[in-house]
Amino acid sequence: MLNFNYYNPANIYFGKGEENKIGRLINDFTKTKRVLVLYSGDYIFDLGIWDKIKSSCKEYGITLFKNGSVVPNPKLVLVEELETVVKEEQIDFLLAVGGGSVIDTAKAVSFGSLYDGNTWDFFTGEKIVEHALPIGVISTVASSGSEMSNATIISNDAYKLGVETNLIIPKFSILNPEFTQLLPAYPTGVGVSDILTHLLERYFTSVTNVNLTDFLLEGAIKSLLINGTHLLKDLTNYELRAEIMWTASMAHNNSLELGREPDWASHRIEHEVSGQYGVVHGEGMAIIFPAWMSYVSQFYPDIFIQYGVRVFNIDPFAYSSQEIIDLGIEKTKDFFKAMGMKSNLSEFGIDSTHFEEMAKRATKNDTQTIGHLKPLTSKEIIDILNIAL
């Protein structure tokens, strides 16, 4: 087990009606009482969330500004526009209402608005975040886990990069599963797929003697497989929505990677796919992760055998080691299919035309590798992308 330091101050309010506390919660962190609310689409109004925010904040004399322009794979250009709003209106608190794209946008604005240069400097590593405005969240999608994470991912043309700092962990997150009950099957399946890959990225590690987190991850994975399968057949079931929503947060609040080293190579590869082609992240991961498993398992078979035996109950006495690995990968792909996800990049009309430039971006022109279980070169990234075709 590796040394670790764990810190996560996100204050979670889980369950029905918790959004009614929003005014009091915001009031604890805003001095000027000027708050920018970020969202995407009309759901904030359709679900009655906006009315609850307005009435609760009015009680505390909080002035609200709103912007609903966030889109999937959030863009740097919108972040920069919102930074101008924050500066001109003297905003000192950001409230993100939505899923990962909205929350990640708020996180980027939180530090970019306090910087006079180009916000992209933080994503390229030229600048380190030292200050950030406080953020609150009302989650309406169970997927990214950004409501408890210390990370934000932003797109700048074909580039999709992230920033990690504890300064952008939300001060509080309100998780009411009722807000997810009307989500159709496809976005629900995308969310469940994304959650699973967050768990799997942490599971596949070369670090030994991490039995506690092994079993915690295996339990979370099994729970997700069961609840995700049932949920796609009963989309309005509150209890299933609650299970999935909490799993999303647990999968990405870093508690399940303590003492071990996660991989993240497949996420980095998928960021190139979604950056280049606009593929929805969760569905992109449903394609890239099994391809990554197929390639990397030849170098570190033991952890993949453990996965097949413990998660899918494959009989180690009835199958060879390679058969267990292959079955585990196939069962993982079958689950993604059951979630309504495509299985290959070619189903999006994607071919290998841009694979080399994508791999070069991921490795910063071959100056670094990606991943930890098996550090990948640009050539190996291309191999994985070709498997995913």
C-alpha cells in the first residue's frame, strides 16, 4: 500500500427536498451576496429547481444571475465569457445546477475569473491554481462525480485537458435523486457507463496489498452492475436512482483509490476521441475501456484474472487464465451494450485518419507516456484506438 493524504471537504446533502436549504448554504460563503447560477437547457425550470433557488435565496437577500449556455464537453470560450460576467457583476459565488459539464464549467470559471491571463494556462500546466471562488452544486445527473471531485475537464478546439486542485472541490453538493427520475434511457446509460469506468480506472493497479480498496471497488462495481441493469428497466424508480447517484459520487471522490495508484490512460485516450469527434464521454469510455483492457491485460494478467473471478464469478478451475481475462472483458462490453452504448468507434463513422495526431496530443508529441499500470506510448495508443475500431 502506498502512502496517501486524503482530503475532501465537500458537504453532501442527500435526498428529497434538500435543495430547499440552498439559500442558507450559499449565504455561508458569499460576502457580496451576488451569485451566478450555471445550468444547461430547460430542466432547471421544468423540475422546479429555479423557483426553489429563487425563493430560498430571496430570504437571505441574495441576488442571482443565471446562464444556461453550458453544453456537453464544456468549452473554453464559454468559460471566458462567464469570467467576464463574474468580474463585471462582482460575483463571489458560483452555483452549478446540472451534471459534470455544468460543474466543470463552474470550476474553471472559479479560478479563471481571478486570473488576468489566459485561463488555458492552467490546463497546459503553465500556471498553478492558487485562488478560486467557492462553488456549490445541485446535481441533476448521476455520472461524472464532479460534485465531490477536485478536477475539471475543459475543451479548447480539439484539445481536452484537465486541472486538479482541492481548491475547486465544491463547498456543498445537493443530491436529490428525484431530479434524475425523468432522465431518458440513453443519458441514464451514459451516466452509468461513466461511473463504471471511474471505478475500473481505480481498480486496475500494479500496487499490491490493497485488499480493502480491492474489495470496496469490487463491491461498488457489483452494486452498479445490478442497479444499473434494473434501472434501465424501471427508469423512474427512486431507490435505484438513489443507489446510482451515490455510487457516482463515491466512484470519483478519490476515497476508493487510497493507497493504490489508478491508471487513467483510457480516460486520456477518450478525451482525444471526444475532443476530436464530439463523442459523449460516457459512451466513448464504453468503447475505449474494453479496448484498453484487451491491450494492457497481456502485460499484467493477474489483476484482470482477479477482476473476472471476483466481479463476474468466473470459475478459475473451469477456465484458463486467458479465458478468464477474455470473459471478463466480454462481460464488461456486454454491460455497456445493455446500457445502450455503442461498441466500436466505427459505429460513429470514425476511422483511423486522425489517430496519429490524437496520440501525439495525448503524449505531448511523444515527450511523455500516459497511464500507470502500463505506461503507454503514442504507438500503443494508436494500437488501442485500432482495437476500438
